[in-house]
Amino acid sequence: MRMARVAALPGVALSIGVAACGGPFTRAGDLVVADAAGAVEAARGLVDEARANPDEPHVFLQPERLPASLRVPRLRYAHVHEDHVDLVLARNPDFEIGGRIWSRVHRPHRDQATKYPDIHFYTYDNDEPESPDNIR
């Protein structure tokens, strides 16, 4: 990512850099999935694999370690959980934003629907308590 140089206004340069990589400006429409059905199938397979091997670390997967259908544009990494996969598009130490694919059987949630069947948009803020609106 290139940062614009603004000598007199260093805060503006930082704002431009954050906007260029998404950050808090990332919205559900920014999630682009070329093969939605393939992505859902692949994500559910990763969840099934994690459930079958609970002692193996499946926490963070870099894009190159994912099936092609899950390598969405702007993907930073994927996080496999016991009942869903997060496709993290933006993060900082306090929040994550991205796409989420739930296993067939999962806990209640209030993630935002996207134009893709079975693919949702989520935000997670670690300063807030876990709830159906804020799932890790």
C-alpha cells in the first residue's frame, strides 16, 4: 500500500492509508465472491475438518493455504471456528470486519446478509461482550 505524503497534515496521510486498505470503511458490498457455492462448500469443509481434529491448530489460515473459492479480493486471512469461517478483510487490535460462512448447524447470530446465499458480513469488536451481534 502506498501512503500519500502530506507534510503539513500527517493525520490526513494516515487517513488516506487506512481508507486505501479498507479498515473501518469496509462494508458488505466490498465482499466479492466469484464462486459463492464453492466458497460455502469449502468453508463448511474446513469447519468439519477442524471439528474432526480439535487438537490441531486451525486458527489463522493465510490466503495461499485456502481453497481457491475462499480467496476473495482484499482477504487478509481466514479464521476457522467451531461453527463458522471468518474471511477477514480488515482488522486492527480491537475489531475485525469481513465475510462469514456458517456451518449447517450453528449458534444464533445476527450477521448481515449479503447478495450471496449462506455468506454473511460481520463485524467483531473485542471491546464489546460476545452476543449474536458480536461473535468471535
